[in-house]
Amino acid sequence: MRHLISPLDLSVEELDDLLELAKDIEKNPKKYAHACDGMKLATCFYEPSTRTRLSFESAMLSLGGSVLGFAGADSSSAAKGESVADTMAVISCYADICAIRHPKEGAALVATTKAKIPVINAGDGGHQHPTQTLTDLLTISSLKGRLDNLTIGLCGDLKFGRTVHSLINALIRYSNVKFVLISPEELKIPDYIREEVLDKNNIEYVELERLEEALPDLDLLYMTRVQKERFFNEEDYVRMKDFYILTSEKMKLAREDMLVLHPLPRVNEIAVEVDDDPRAVYFKQAQYGVYVRMALILTLLKWRDEVC
Ligand code: CP
């Protein structure tokens, strides 16, 4: 049985197969409409979510399965002090597969210790968000036609933004991928990503503070929100929150074919006027999240059945 805790839990070949499956699901949804008849997905969300939880639920329902779960720690027995591992031992009696989101780094890995079903990390603190990465990779592959030979700008909260950490980990496995890391000094990429991931693998990158300086060279701009929930004090958050605002005026500096991605939710970092720019693909990206989660559920259940 396999879990998905980090994007690196999938080999490049497995990832390519998963993306191909997601593309087939997009083209032929009816073919998969009963693929999970009689199966149940549990969504155990200890932290707020719109896209991840609902796209998982939409994915399972589109496969013919059912969903159960909780949308906040307060409505589960976590409020009475139950551990994540114990909760997962119990959820294993109720569901065939589980997606878990938790504010603590490593919680999804802990969940696997007592799980008897495949566990999917739907975001653990500021650490990883592998299914957002699958969504991002499907978006890039579908709309750019490739995952290699790309110059990617990552802009905003690179310190706490778990989507950025997961995306870097996944993309360094493709050839000639360069990163432009755009952030204020306080929100720079953590040292462990810079040293253990980028430097160790000889990945080309630059660190900049001005978005305008980066824009002309990018194939993709991945905007992120400043992660309010990870700040220790409100004052620091307020100082940082509007550091970057992508406007139609700034988009004039970018190439005609530069795509703008954002894992969402957006706060102020992309002006609403940019939504009408054909290069803004963040809402399409949310739709790709359903196809790729359908592909992931199918793949993990297939691997479980091969073992059982
Ligand atoms: N992108 C993302 O994880 O969104 P939610 O927090 O709404 O799930």
C-alpha cells in the first residue's frame, strides 16, 4: 500500500502516468464515472480549506464513490485530545482512502503509522502540499505542453508557502528548469530548500525582491499569498501582506505567453482586473485539481488492490 506525503513519493515515471491518466479523465469523464462505485473517501481537515477538500470530494463523487469526513478540528474528537494516529486507525474502519490536512508539519506522515488505508497529505503546516503540486504540474503540462525548459518565477511568501516548497521539489526532476525566487527579505525561501534541494542538485536560480525585474524573462509566474495563519504577530503580517500586487500594468512587462498561476485563495496579490487577461489561468488550475485528484485516488486504490 502506498501513501502520498511528499511529491517525491512518486517517481517521475509514475508522475507522468498519473498526469496522462488525469488528461484522459478530462477528455473522457464518462469512462471513469463508476470506477469507484462502493468506495469511500474520508476528508479529515484540521485546517480550513475550500479547493482541496471540495475538489477531493468532487473527484470521488465523479468516480462514483462516496465521501465522509470533517472540515475542522473542532468538529472532530481532536477537540477532546485524540491523536492523529488514533483518529487514522479509526478512519481506516470507515473509509477506503483518506485525505488529511493539518496545521502541524509532519502530521500526515504520523497519520500513516496507524493507517490501514492510503493516506494523502492535503497540506501539513508550512511543509508540503503534494496534491497542489500535482494540480500545478497538470496545469503547466496541459497549457504549456511541457514540464522541462521553463523559467519559473515564484513570488510572495516563499518562507511559509508550502505549495512553493512542494513545487520546487517536484520540478527539479525535469531538465533545464530555472527558478526566479521573488520575495521580501523576511519571506525568503527556507535555507533547507535553498541548500538541500536547489544547491545540492545544481539547480539554476536567482533571488530577487522586485517583481518588475523578473517579469520579462518568465515562462510562468506562480503567485502566492502571504500566509497570515503562519505569522506569529499581526503587525508583521500587515507589513508584508501587500508587498506584491500583480496588476494589468505590470503584466505589460511579461511575455505574451507567460502564464500566471496561483494555488488560491487570493487575497490582494493579484488585482481582480488581471482575471480577464488570457494569461491568468488560476481558475482553470482549480479545475485541473479535480482531474488530477481523480487520477490520484484511482492510482492509490489500484496500488492498494495489487498488494491486498
Ligand atoms: N490551494 C489550496 O490549498 O486551497 P485551499 O486552502 O482552499 O484548499
